[in-house]
Amino acid sequence: MDVADEITLTGVRAFGYHGVYDEERRQGQEFTVDATLHLSTTRAAETDDVADTIHYGEAAERIAAIVSGAPVNLLETLAQRIADELLSHDIVRMVTVTVHKPQAPIPVPFGDVSVTIRRARPAAPSAPIGAAR
């Protein structure tokens, strides 16, 4: 399967209560997520049917729901939850997820802090040499 195509969502914002400090868990803050889904859009381009691709509006809603959902300590965990959700769609072969926390409790001036992860669907096992395909 060709996975050179990408669908990218940039700047999906949602309010959440993630962090290791009690104050972060009480007050919450806005998080921003960027996600790139690697997939083949060939079939969708041929059929012109959203059923043959990822509905990016629905993907954005799922991302926002995860950010607004159950709190976690680490951005790494939040990014993994988002990646798992996006990879649950059979058409998606790989994702890149960046979670931004621009109001992180850092005691020096900064513009943003983020965590980026890349996750891929495990490759299908290949047939042994000489096996019928």
C-alpha cells in the first residue's frame, strides 16, 4: 500500500487537565495538537467518496475529546492516546502527533513546549520464500 499521502490537522485546540502538578489538574489549560495521518488517498480520489478516506472533521473531534477527557501526567501519554485512536482506522498506516502545552509551568520565559511522537501500524507478516501468495 502506498503511504506517501498525508492528511494533516494543525492547531486542534481543546481544554484539558493534564500535568504532574496538582494546580494543573485543578485549573486546567488549553492544549494544541497537530496530527499527520499517513495513508493512501488513491481510492478516495478515484471515488470522490469520504467513506474511502479519513473524515478530518471527525478526526479533529476525536482528538479534542481525548484532550478534554481523562487526565494524564505526561504529554507523552496524551500523544500516545491520540496516536492509538488515529491508528484504529484501518486505512491509516502511520501517524505523527505533536501535543503543545504553551502554558506549561516552566519558571523561565518560553514560547511553547511540545512532545512529538511517530507511531506506525505493525507491518503485515510476509509470506515465507516460496509460499503461494
